[in-house]
Amino acid sequence: MPAEYYDIRDERFRRLIHVNARIDTLWSGGRWTEGPAYFAAGRYLIWSDIPNDRILRWDEMNGQVAVFEQPCRNQNGHTVDLQGRMIACEHRGRCVSRYEIDGTRTILADSYAGKRLNSPNDVVVKSDGSIWFTDPSYGIDSDYEGDAAPMEQDGRHVYRIDPAGTVSRVIDDMKQPNGLAFSTDESVLFVADTGRTHFPGCKPKIRRYPLAADGRSLGEGQDFIVCDTGLFDGFRVDAHGNIWSSAGDGVHCYAPDGTLLGKILLDEVVANVCFGGPKRNRLFICATTTLRAIYVNTLGAPVA
């Protein structure tokens, strides 16, 4: 029954879901699905199947799935910029790239301080056009999701690409920064730390960093929420400021104050999510080998 999909921890969660809504499996056959991004103008969703080195495309009008690009340099996270272009994090390319309107590819960032990036993982665009991305080491740790290679940076960090193209480091106190998203008013940047994969003592958490008055730098970060099952990976914020995050047992929903409101339970580890559909009220879920979706009673935060 649909009600079995939900673990309600707080009555506020009931107002954010449709208890009779089922989880739809839109596609299966991946190895590690990631990086969903919804393109409203085309009514389609793209996502990564990282070990298989391909991007897939789901057509909302007919439910068909096709390969969007293969090989794709082991792309991971994606987002859509203010002009509707695709921004991609490339493991094997060790860069953040942009797909232009004419179909050409532009590399936006592949180094910092004269040294190659590790393997950009997830990315978000701020309303001023700046691009913020995480750079853990997963794509250079082995040949499974990229090319094994030595790390050139002094750690795993978070960066900002200015609209003029300048790359700056904005966070340097994390073990393996992963998913990230701004609060609805862009006053806070939330970043997941999956450092437990490499550092056993690292708590599986999302940290919060206040945006400075200049709009380009961040204040001191603090731990915000800790995952009770598995790790937080990718996540999104809805129009009310709630955080919908991937986890080991499904999707966890947190109130703006950090209270766990409830979970959407799945039988696979979830890697990432995004809101989409004409009303932005459908949650698309990349769950290890599958792409799934469920209608919720909230909307994804509006695109600036």
C-alpha cells in the first residue's frame, strides 16, 4: 500500500505528502544513478549512470528513455543555469562544463591555483549567475567512476565560479563535500559531507554556511543535521525551505529548523533527487540502479 512508503516522524510531514501517492519506477538498469536535472522547456529529465559512463534522458510526454550522451566523461551532478543551459560535473574530465544552446561544450573550471581539480561532484547556480560546486575525490580514487589519479589539490573543497569566470575556493573545512543547495532566500549554503567513506570518524552530515554580505564568500560553517541511515548525498530545498535529501533508506525530509519530518522509504540507497514536472511538484529520485518519482504536496524552490 502507498502508506507503507512513508515514515512519518512529525505531523508537518503529512501536509507535504500525498499518503495515497505511489512511487513510480520510470527506468531501471543502472549501476549508480546520479545527478538528475529537469528541463522545463523540453519536459524531460536527464541523469547520470556514472560507472556506465552515460547520461540518460527521460521524456515526460511519452515516458521513453534514451541515451543522451555516451561516453560522457563519467559525469555526476547536473543543474540548469539561468539561461536553461546544462551545467555538468565531470569526474573523468575533472571539470565543470556547460552545454551551450548550439550544443557545444564549454569548460568553466578545471583547475584552481594552477593545479587540476579532483573530480567535481555536484553543482548549483545562484541567482546572480555564479556557479558553486563541490570537489571530492571519488572520480580519481579508482577507475570505476573516472580515472584513478593522484590528487593535486591539498584536499577536497567547495568552489565558486564568478560570472566572469574566476574560480575561488569558498569552503576548505570538509572531508568529502558532496551535495549542496542554497536556502530559499540564498542566505545559507547547505553542503553534505560524505567523508565517512574515507574517514571513519566523520559524521554523515549536512553543514550550513551563512552567505557573507558580499554575496561571494561564506561565514564559518556548522553542523546542521546528521543522517541516521547511511549517508546524505544529493539534496534539494523546496519552496518552504524544507530539505529533501538522499539517504541509505530512501529520501529524508527536514524542516528549516533541522527537525526530521519524515522519510520516503525505498529498497535501494538513494544518491540524489530533484523537483520537476510542470508544477515542480514531482520528486525525481536516483536510487542506485533505478530512476523513480513520486508526487509530493510541495513545490521545488523556484528557479531564480
